[in-house]
Amino acid sequence: MRWINALWRRRVPQTLGIFLGAVWGLLEMASFIVERYRLTDNIVDMVALGALLLLPTAMIWALRQRPDPDDLVDGRDVLVGGCNLVLAAAVVFVSFGGQAIGRTTDTVLVENESGALEAREVPRQDMVRSVSITPFKRGNVETIAWLGLAVGLTMQLDLSQDRFILVQSGAPFGTVGDGDPGDLSVARRQSIARRTNSQYFVAGEVMGTLGQVEIDVALYRTDPLQVVASFSSQGQNLTDTVDALSPQIRAAMELSAQRSAAAVDAPVRTLLSDVDDALRSYFSGEYLIASENDLKGGMAELRQALALDSGFAFAALRLYYYSANTGNTADLQRSLGIAHEYRERLTEETRCLVRTYQASLNRQTDQMMRIARGCVEQFPGSVMVRSVYAEYLRAWGSDLEGAIAQYEAILALGSANDSALLTIARLRERSGDSEGAMAAYQHYLNLKPTDPTAIIGLADLEIRTGRRAEARERLLDGLALQDRVDTTLISTLASMYLREGDFAGSAKTVEGLRSSEDRLQKLAALQALQQIAEARGRMVEALELNTQIRALYPTGFEARAELDQASRYAELGLPEGGFAGFDRLILAAVPGDDKVAEASRELLRLRLALRVGAADDVERGLLALRQFIQDYGRQDLQHVALAAEARLAVLEGRGADALLLYPKAYAALRRDGDASVISEVPLLRNWLEAATAAADAEAGSEPYRWLQRLQPGYPLSLLARAEFDAATGNASGARALLNQALTDWSEADAGHPYLSRAQQLCQRLRGTLAADPSPDTSSRAPSKPAACT
């Protein structure tokens, strides 16, 4: 007991109590300051560690005997305390030196719905964590088919409420595909996380039913691959289970649950539906689309979900997206109206976007731009919000530099957004900065050397700058680097061979995919073979392939597929009733009776009129397009208006006007052309045909050069160039091109219109047929071509 009395006499317990009380007070003060000024939580940990590391000084001070008990501090105490303080500072620096310290949020001013400015707190981007969440794996065959997708989608939605978490998925939920979307290995999930530059990814297995699920979850660090934490839950319904697991996942990502909860963390059921049957219909619909390629059935399930819960905003928003893709304007307007009316049941970020969509649909362009700009100010770290605003700047404001600035801001958010380089590259190309576009593509390929989008984009730029051999090698190397079949690269390479006139090479590229069990691979092969048959004039074969292709299309696209076929083969013969016969197909594809449907039908009709319509048809479409641009502010469609004006000038015999309009239309197309009604090569051919009719060598030099570069061996482009050469006095050049085209059409169907044009031009060059500016395309010509010597 003497040592206890000695400790008490030397005031050790009192000193320790005072010290610990001081530390507690310091921590309370630090916590208050952190909360009050939105600082990083690790400041509290740093203060706690630093204070406790000074405990030896307090203990030594209490234990050391002093000659004079009244002297509380002497030189030795200062020396010991100083050394302890330096050591404590060094330990704190090593422990926290690599972590961000300071404010977790910034304050911005944004416009609210009434237009007034209000202050909002937004996360600092170095505080944000990124995680990839894909559908979960089903644990057994008894588990309901859509449950794995339901868990992944619900967890993605729940975590996305936290503005300190960036939730990503390799392919958006609801992407049309085949097979169970949750049937992915850990290696495949890691690959998806790498592609989206996510710091973490989630893998899990689920069994049970909507009302009682069993889930095993693992949170992985992407690189190096390691399990950060594992969790499990059973016995609760789906939404309660996700609500219980999300805070654990959030904490395991080194993100304070206290900090993120200060923003929003509503029960995920409030973002979905309280009606279980509505949830079942919603998840079933998403699964039908994602796994069974059944868009028609999936959309019907989403409508059923809304019938069961009229305020199911998230289901309404998904139906809006699908309706926009299928042209169902009635569903589009109704579903967006529901999502907007019940937008309080959406996340804050999505709520902001829905307001912009509604303003756009209501033709309130100024309001749409104002809200979108406010969304960016309020959610500066949201890739989706900035991407939507960038698209508005491009399509509505014709502001490429502003759009590039938004994607550069996305890129600056961190490595999770490196894919913004791809869009920056495309936008720089549109603005005429080919070198900047190449640099952006190459920068991304340095980070992701196997990325197909960057490989294809860079190859296209190489073709445009006259380096076709380098582009071919790039595509071949890109294919060799893939660890799985990539249909986009294969299709692009097949198309390159086709444009060069190497039909055998094109067919060989896809021959291994035609018998594939994978729907997308088989579809890519059939489409490539169809394009080869069309190029060679074998239209019977092309139509047979088209029938097989339509069988692979999602249900719900039947009317659109029939219209697309009619568009592809319009020059071969108008439907019954002439050009007006297309109206039945257009009405079936876009059946609504509202203004949006009416405008959509007129745009589809104009697309056909530009190919085979009379002057009245083109003029009608042009008037409708101008009204659409005025109503909806779509400046990115000005190139279509210019192309229509040029085509109308040709049909009305105003060739000089057409030759002034086509260069403007082509320049606008290259700048704005994503949503084009007329694509690049047909526009170039129309332009060259106008120059041919005028026998104007200077006016035709640019379209001629571009066709030679983009389609050096494609028979139809060979014919267009031959007709121009013949009209401008280059008979030998015309014969050489015709010989190549006639060889390619050696197995063309009898009476093929382009074959007939080539044969008649050949006869004129031989002097056996009088020149005719409008050559007869009937089947008078021989069924088989002959060399034009």
C-alpha cells in the first residue's frame, strides 16, 4: 500500500485525472469546430492521438522528485516536455501526412425553383469515394430471377444519396442484353471497376425473396485487389437489408458515417415504393430488359408498377428513358410528368435533372439552361449533372468550348473520371482541333491501352488525316489486346475493309461471330454481311439477312425496324402508294397524337424525303424542322435544315444555290452531327452530285476528296466520283473508277439501279449513248456489267 500512498502523495492520480479531463475537453472542442466549420473528421483523431502521446510528459512531471516541492517546473521538465512534443508531432505527421485535412465542403450560391439565390454546401472532391456496384449473384436456382439485379440497383440508389460517394456501374442498369446480369466473376467486377476508375467495388450473393433475403457482401479495393470488409444479413426484407448494409459499406470506405449522414440518408424504400407488388413489377421489368432483351415486356412491367403506385417516381423516370429510346411519346410525356410531380421521392441530384428534362419537354429553353447551370453549381462533383449541362451547351447553345470546359471540370474531379477525355476528344474534333483530339485520345490510351472507344476514335482521326494504314494497324492491335470478344472493334474493322472494297476481308473479320450464341456478336456479324451484300448490289441476299437481323432486335422495336428497312432500301423502290406509302410505317413507329410525336414523325419523313422525296416532300419536312428548332431550341439540327435547303434547290433546278448551301451543311454536320437526320457520306454524295450536274470542278473538289478518303473502294462512292470525273472532262479517271465499280457489282441483282447508272455512263464514255443528266435507271441495261474500256 506504500506505493499507492506514494503515488497519491506525488499527485499522480490527480494529475492523470486532470490530464484526461483536459484531453476530453480538447476533443469536445475539436468535434464542435469540425461540425461547425465542416472540417474533415480526421482532425478529431489527430488531436486525440497528439494529446495522448503527451501523456508521458504528464506522468514524468508527476513522478519526478524535486528538491523544492514548490517548484512545479524546472529545466529538466522543459527538456522532457520538448522532446515528447517533437516526438508526438512526428508520429502525428507520419500517421496523418497523406490524408486531406481541412474543410470537407465548399459553399456555393444556387438558384432555387423560384429563381432566388440560396447557399448550399457541396462536398470537396478529394473527400469523395468512388465505388462500382453491379448486380449481385443469385445464390441458388430457387432464388427469384431478378433479385440479384434488385439488390444491386437498390444499393446503388441508397448509397448515391450520400454526396461523398460516387456510385458507378460498368453498364447502366437496364442496358439491353442477354443472360443474368449478376453472373460475373470477381475478376470481371474488378475489370468493370477499373474501367470506371472506381476505388472500390462490391461483390455479393443473394438468396430468398423480396420479403426475406439473405445477402453476403464483400467490399473490395480495386487496386491492389483486396477484401476491405465483409458483411452479411438475413431475415429482413430487401429495402431494410440494404438500409442496414449501406452504413457498414460507407464506413469501410474510410468515409465517416457521421459526416455523410449529415447530408441525406433516407430509407431507400422512400425512394422506391411502399407497395411490394409495385416493387416486384419494377424489378421484373428491369430484369426483362437487362437479361432477356424484352424491351416491350419490360416497359409493360414498369407501367404496371406505376398503376400499383402512381407516385413511383423512380420507375417513372426509368420508363421515361426507355420511351425516349423507342419513340413512345405518350409514355415519355406521362412518365416524365409523374417523375416531376413526385420528384421529392428522388435523390437530390436526380430531382435537379428531372426539372431540366421537364423544362426541355415544355419548350422552355431558357429555363432549362438556367436550371441545368444551377444543378452544376449545386452538384459540382456530379458527372451526370455536368454531362447533361455540357450536352445542353452543345446541342442547344452551339457552345462547344463551354461543353469542353464542363468535361475538363469532370476530368479535374479525379482519376475516376478519366473517361471524360473521350468526350473532350470528340468535342475538340468537332471544333476543328484534330491535333487536340488526337492528344486527348492518346492520353486516354496511355491510361487504358485496351479501351475500344479510344482505339476507334483515334483510328477514325487517322483515316481523316490520310493515314489509313496506321488506322488499320491500330484496330488490329486493339483486337489482339482484348481478353474477350469486342464487337465494336470487330464491326469497325469490318467496315474499314468494306469501305476499301475488300469484301472478302470484311466477311472474314466477322465469320467467327455468325454462329455465336451471344446475340450481340451474332447481330454484329449479320449486320456486317448485310452491308457487304448491299455494297455488291445483291439486294435479295441483303433483304434475307435483314429478316434474320430483325429477329434479333428487342421486342417493341418491330415497327421501327420495318421503317429502318424501308429507309435503307428506299432507292430500290417506293412502297405501294409512292412516297406517301412511308407514312403508314412512320405512324406505326411513332403512334402518338401529341406535338412531340408529330414533330418526330416529320423528322423521320424528312430523312426519307432527302433520299427519294419530291420537292414538295422536302419542303414540307423543312418547314416542320424549322418549327421544331424554333420550339425546342435544337441548334444542333441546323445542318439538317441546310441539307434540306440544298436538296430542295437541286430538285427545283437551282444548282448554284445548292452549291452554296452544301458546304455550309457539311461544315455544320461535322460540328454538330450527333443527332443528324442525314449522315456524312450521303451528304457528301449529294453535294458531289450537285457539282456533277453543274460540271463544276472546283465546287466538287472537297466532297470528292472526302469520299476518296472515307470510302476509297466503296462501289457507290466510286460511281459518284466517276460521274463527276466524266462531267468535268476526266474520262480516263472515270473509266478506271467505273471498271472497279463494275467488278464489284459483277454479281449484282439484275436491274440494280446503281449498276444501271454505271453501265449507261460507261456507254456514254464509249460514245454509244447520248449524254443524259438524268440517266434511266430502269432494267433496260444488261443484267451483267462489262468492263468500261
